[in-house]
Amino acid sequence: MERVRPLPGRRRLLAAAALATVPSALLSGAPAAARSRAVDHPTAEWQPASGSNYTKSSRPTAYPVDHVVIHVTQETYADTLAIFQNPQKRVSAHYVVRSSDGHLAQCVREADIAWHAGNWDHNTRSVGIEHEGWVDRPAYFTDALYESSAALTAAICARYGIPKDRAHIIGHHEVPGSDHTDPGPLWDWSRYIRLVNFM
């Protein structure tokens, strides 16, 4: 004799219909973990620096953020990421911009203090952006690099209320006590600041 299955109740049908409308990404545990590591800038890829190479913080609550510091890596993009991930190096920046296509890697959360400026006060108050290339090789300063970096800097300035000018967007060589020369004399500051203000 065949057993007759009971029909599902109205409440069960409604619950199933509601569940069917939820995107599958929200039902899995893995994407939730990925979201918790979300980057501060939407087009950046998370490439975390070693925890030995920056200081955890809660900026801008702990320290005001009022500058962006522009760097040039003097290394390739890949080597720069490897340096930041090496706990022996004791150096990092918040972002690295790739020369060929302007791709962004975020290595340190903006709330944390990257060790990029060589000056603790400036580290606490700034976001550091490294640019793939060498100060004496202008071919690395591509349109894609300038445009991607300028969009990033404009967004950082908007987030923290930083004026989009040369007094607040500075080169590494302008940090007090710095012995660095980057971004160097071939970096086009006029173009860069114009792009930042256009974004």
C-alpha cells in the first residue's frame, strides 16, 4: 500500500519562497569571511602586509588623517608586495599602484598605521601610496598609473576631508627628516593634482 505524503503547509511554502530569493553568496560562510577583509577602496585587491610591518590602530579616531604621501617603489610591483609581506623588512604602505595597468593592491587598512614615511608623526597622520617604478625611469609613470592613483587619492581626501592640494598631498622627500628622493623630479605634480581634483 502506497503511503500518501502530506502537503507542505502555507508557512513552509512562504519560507521556501523567501529563501529562494536570497542570493546564494549570502548563504555561504566563506563570502562572509571575505567581506570582513574588505578593502577600503573598491577597486583595490587585498594583499596584506605582514603584521610585523605596521601598527594596528583605529584611525581617524586615534589619530587624524590629514595627508597623503606619494612614493615610488624603486622595485617592481611584485617585489614590493613581497617586501611588505616579509616580516623582517619592517616597512609597508597602505597601497601599491602597478605601472602597466594602474591595478591597486591594498596592503594595510587605512585605519592602521603603515610604516612608509620614515617619520612616526607623519605615519600616524597619512595614507601612503607606493607607485611601481624608479625615480629616474619616467616610462613607469603611465597614464594608467597616474589616473588610478589620482582616483584613489581623491577618494582618500573625500573620506577624511583632506584638501586636494600640494600642502596635503606630498612626496616622500617632503616628509621632515626624510633621506628619500621619491617620487623624484620626473613625477608630474601639476598633472597629478589636476587629476585628483578632476576625480
